[in-house]
Amino acid sequence: MSDHHEEAHTGPVKTPKQFLTLVVLSFVVPIFIIIGLVNYVASSHKPSGTDTNAAEATAAHIQKVGTVQVKDANRAPKTGEEVFKGQCSACHATGAAGAPKFGDTAAWGPRIKTGYAALLNSALKGKNAMGPQGGGDHDDFEIGRAVVYMANAGGAKFPEPTAPAK
């Protein structure tokens, strides 16, 4: 035979018990890592602080993307004064956020000179701190009536807008 002594191949696993432990851990450790990652990701989407009304929070999280509102198409349109009192007066009665006060001819004068169409456009699309329709939910015709109501109180002589055909 040969004098050459061959060494047996050795590795980190020397016994069957070590091999079985290595196999079990190779399956168990990744599962715990995955569970930990899932918990970490899920916890980052929770609202901060204590949630006193869990049902309300759940409803907010699962709310629909869009909503449908059914309105009475046959209802009488609101007058300019009604729209003003319901929506516009929040800022235009006090002059909040730079809004021209109701009846202030000095503040409304330069705006009136731009014309009804420009005022209506600003009211419908929003301007400066005022959102579209002043944040309200009215028909364009009703907003037009409110614009005429406020502008006429500030010295304009705009005619009342005509109702659109149904």
C-alpha cells in the first residue's frame, strides 16, 4: 500500500446530531426573521399614540376611495344670501385670511372692476387662501348668485345670474 496518508475530509459538521440541528435551524431561523420583518413593517403603519376609538380608526383605514352622493335635482337653488350665510360668511363677514369684508366698498372696488366673470372664476376655482367654492358644495349657479350678492353689497350693480336650463 501506499505510505501516503490521506486525511478524511472534515467540515464544521462532525456528528449526525450537529447535522440535524443545522437542518432544523436552517428552516426555523428564516421563519422567525420573516415574522419579525412582517411585524416591523405592519407596525410602521399604525397611528401614533393611543387610539381611543378603534372602530372609527378601522373605518378610516378601510374607507372607499370614491363616494356617491345623491342630491335632489328638483330642489330650488339657494339664493345668494343663503349661500353667503351658509358658506361665505365664515371669512367674508370677518375679513379672515385677507377676504374682503361683506359691504366694504373700498375692499370690493378693485375686485368689482375686474368684472363678474373674473369674480365668479375666483369663487369657483379658489384664490389665495380660499379654496374652490370657498370649500362649499354648491352648484355653479348658486355660487354665481353669492358672488352677485356680495359684490352688489360692496357697490357693484351686477344683474342676478339666470338659472341654467334643466
